[in-house]
Amino acid sequence: MSEHPLFMDLLKGLYWFDNALQNGLKKSGFEVVTRTQSLILLNIMVGESRAARLASNLGVSRQAMSQILREMEKRGLITFKADDEDKRALIVTFSAESRDIRTAALRILARLERELEQRIGSKKVAAMRNAMTADWGPSVID
């Protein structure tokens, strides 16, 4: 057993990817996004589209999420559309203007995965991907 919780290693890995993503976007000429904005964009990429779920995933209040999303809308990163299932809610989607930054982000993330394979080996990266995409079951609450 390790001397510290696995969660700390997962967090360190998140920071490694996000810091490199931020640096890559900056070098590609894009305005810097905050880590929170980066995580929101990644959540949208994997299919999350409701502000309440985004707030829950990132551990912030709905009010804080609303403010962050409005800032992102002003920057042209996202847009809102009516939710056909809930007339009180809005669906968060990528704006057409965000295509270039999304394309750059995906390119950078692919490059980071290749770099990680070079550093720790493709078998370890494949094992990491298998572990992260496995069904872990429902969240555990004591």
C-alpha cells in the first residue's frame, strides 16, 4: 500500500495535464482559461450540459457556476439553448466561435498522451486508461 491516498496521485495527474494544456493553449495564441473553465469545457466535451450538474461535478454553488458560465459566454466559449425537457433550465453547449480552441485543446491533449507514453511507457498509459474507464460502481458513502 502506498504512503498516501490514490486520490492525491489522481489530483497530481490532473494538474500535470491541465497545466500543460494551459501552457499549450497560451503558446498557440489563445487567451488563458482558468482551471475551472478548463474543467467545465472538458465536462461539456464528455457530454455534461446542465449547469447544475457542472456545479456539482466541480463542487461549486449553482450561483458561482452561473457566474462562471456567463463569463465563458462573454468570451465566446459557450452558448446556452432552451432545454426542451425543462422550460426553466438551459443547456450549455459549445459556441461556434470555440471550435478553434477546442480543436487546439484536443490536439494538445493527444500530444500530452504521447508524451506520457514516452515518459512512463505505453503499457502503463494503457493500464491507466483501462483503470480510469472501468465501471467503478456507484459512489461509496460511509
